[in-house]
Amino acid sequence: MGKSTKTQTIPVKTRILSENDRLAAENRAWFVKQGIFVVNLISSPGSGKTTLLVDTLNALKGKQHCAVIEGDQQTSLDANRIAETGFPVRQVNTGRACHLDASMIKNAVSELAVTGLDILFIENVGNLICPAEFDLGEHCKVVLMSVTEGEDKPLKYPVIFHLSRAVVMTKMDLIPHLRYDPLLAEKNIRKINPQAVILRTSTYTSDGLQDWLDWLVTQKSHLPL
Ligand SMILES: Nc1nc2c(ncn2[C@@H]2O[C@H](COP(=O)(O)OP(=O)(O)OP(=O)(O)O)[C@@H](O)[C@H]2O)c(=O)[nH]1
Ligand SMILES: [Mg+2]
């Protein structure tokens, strides 16, 4: 009984992922055609995704046309915070699911005003594991890593650190209160992804925000990617 359940589960998972990949490829082709740069933000719950997004959007006002898709299991709390910036936002509630998938993005995009859009930010559900498995059709993944999580996260959750083009270290203002070694954290990131751009930021002091904005705009200017 246990054996037959196992042999049935693997093909189902493969089918789900391959169907997701097909939809993600459709999304990506459409984004490229429209010239929209799409960034998928991934981190543990509470690492600072929404706070960084709010500051990013406020800084990009009048310079880039942006929109946001917010992923959470429940509530519209994050979408409400984004809406205060004045940029268009759609909240996707995933219920029991621990990640966004390509079909959710396709549906959310159809409800957004995307004409003339430069950058679409996707805030994934707070989770370092499941979102790494699901391509959304984005141009790049960015993983956030707050200093309160410890230096070892890249080693323990290597898939998302390997797949991300940039790693944003957040809450750097808290360093004086912690036993956290940013150099060790960077060394661990490098072990998993030697090419990743590593940015040290704090939304409380705005340190590193300009580097993050410059990186985003440079990536956007390299479209199609
Ligand atoms: N000290 C400090 N706290 C921060 C910083 N950025 C965010 N926070 C705090 O971290 C908490 C969580 O921030 P959010 O931006 O909601 O985190 P999130 O990753 O969007 O959380 P989920 O969407 O629930 O996964 C809030 O209390 C923020 O004020 C920072 O740079 N420094
Ligand atoms: Mg959030």
C-alpha cells in the first residue's frame, strides 16, 4: 500500500511542475514582448520584503511605472501597505499553498493595468523553500535575508540562494544588537552562488537603498534577459 502511494506521487508532482513551467514560459514570453521587467522577491516570513518594496516604490515614483503582485496565505495587509504608495497592486491569497505559481501570476496580471509598465514586483509567500520550486515567468529571483535569521541560511536553504540573481541582506541597523557576522553570511552565500550580487540594506536608516535601486534599474535596462 505504502509502496504504490509513493510510486503514484512522483509523477503527479512532475506533472504539476511541468504544467507550471509551461505557463511560466508563456508569462515570460508575454513580459518580454511588453518590455516589463519582472522581479520575484522571496524570503522567510518577516524578513522585510514589503517594507523594502514600499521604500523602493516611493523612490521610483515619477521615474518608473511599477506594479505589484502580493502573495500571502491570507489577508490583504501587504497589498494595503503597497496601495498607499499609489502604485497598482493585486493581492493573491494562496490559502493552504506555501508559494505562488505561474497560473496565479497569469490571473493577477490580467487584472492589473499593465500598459506602459516598466517593472512588475512579485512578493512571494514568506517561505525559503517552496517558492524556489515554482517558476513564475519572472526575469529574476531576489532573495532577502535578514540579519536576525543567522548567517547559515544559504547553506541550509541552498536552492533559493543558488537560483537568485541578488541577495539583499536586510535590517543591517540591528547588527550592533546581534551576534551576527555579515562577512560569514557573505562567505556562505558565495559557497552556494559565487555570481550573486550581495546588497546590505536597512530600510530604517536607508543604507544600501540607492545601491538596490541602481541594481534594479540596471537590470531593467538589460532587457530582454
Ligand atoms: N530593524 C529593522 N526592521 C525592519 C527593517 N525592514 C523591515 N523591518 C521590520 O520587520 C518586520 C517585518 O517586515 P515586513 O516588510 O512586513 O516583512 P515581510 O518579509 O514582508 O513579511 P511577510 O510578508 O509576512 O513574509 C516589520 O516589523 C518591519 O518594520 C529594517 O531595515 N530594520
Ligand atoms: Mg510582506
